Amino acid sequence: MDNTWLTQAKRLQAIASTGLHFCRDEYDRERYQEIADIAHRMLAELGGVPPARILELVSDFAQGYATPKVDVRGALIEHGRILLVREKSDGCWTLPGGYADVGLSPAENVIKEIREEAGIAVSATRLYSVRHKAKREYEPDVRDFYKLFFLCARDGDEHTPTPGLETMDADFFAPDRLPPLSRGRVVESDIQAAFAFQADEARAAAFD
């Protein structure tokens, strides 16, 4: 969960980004740029990274109205166990997923991610949760995210999951025997919500 300073720094960055995109007065542009520089230094200090790294993470800075990024995750539950993949980046486990690609719907993105990260063809069946990463128990991030979680169903016969280019393992786990989670991507409540949602067809999707 973001602390107050991280939240405010991201808000300043977003205001500066939008202002620099739309502003045409050179004096106002100088002011927005100064706000941007302050915000980037704040985010760099809070994140423990060089200021240049902040600009790398926000590749669309000052290129339009600033909006959160979208992260999609898919929950495939079979025989009382849920599919998780092990990330090469940190060696921990998560629901398959990632940034939503331009040109694909959220459901199409989830289908693609599960195929690429676990080698399984699925259909997205229900949206069960929409979360604002900054307001939940995820590890803090200098970027702002909305996280979309889908229940999925396998297309075709069952077979052993196969890791992809960005994953080092893929397997099914019981909810009471979860491996170490990649907490910037998923937390226990996301997995618990998937099981609760699967068990109740009338359950409404949770959202922030």
C-alpha cells in the first residue's frame, strides 16, 4: 500500500505530465516542468532509484492526459487448486498476467498472458475484482495501477503447465499451501477472492 508521500508525489507527476502536454504558454511550461522535476526527485528518493529510472518507468510522460496503467491477472482453478507462475524477475509466484497490451481487450490480454506464461489455452469467464494497487496491500510502486482480475476456464484437455519466456515454473496450488508470492503483482486476498467468486455464481465483482 502506498504511503501518503508516495501518493502525493504520483499526483504531482500526473498533474505535471498533463500540464506539459496541453500547455502552450512558455512560462506555464516552465512551472509544470519544475513540478515534474520535483515529483521525479521525490519518487526517486521514495523508490530508492536514480531519477532517470523514473522517466524510464513513465514512458508516456507528457504525451497525453495522465492515467493509471492497467494490469490484468487470470485465475484458473481446477480440482480445488489455482494456477500460479513463478517469475524470473524475483523468483516468486503470482497469478499469470501483466500489463495490458494496446489493441487487445482486457479478456484477450488475460488469455494471451496465460498462454505465454503457463502454456495453457483458456477463456476468460468472469471479472471478479478491480483494484487500485496504491490502496491495497501490494508492495508500493512509483507508477499508478488498476488491477483487473478474471476467472478463467481451460479450453481443451488438461495437461501440465509449461513456463514461458518470463516465467521459470508454473503449477497448481491449494489455497492453504501457497508458495511465496510476488507481492507487487498479487497478494493472498486476490487468490482468496478467486475461490470465493468461483463458489458463488451470484457474487458481485469487488472494486475500489
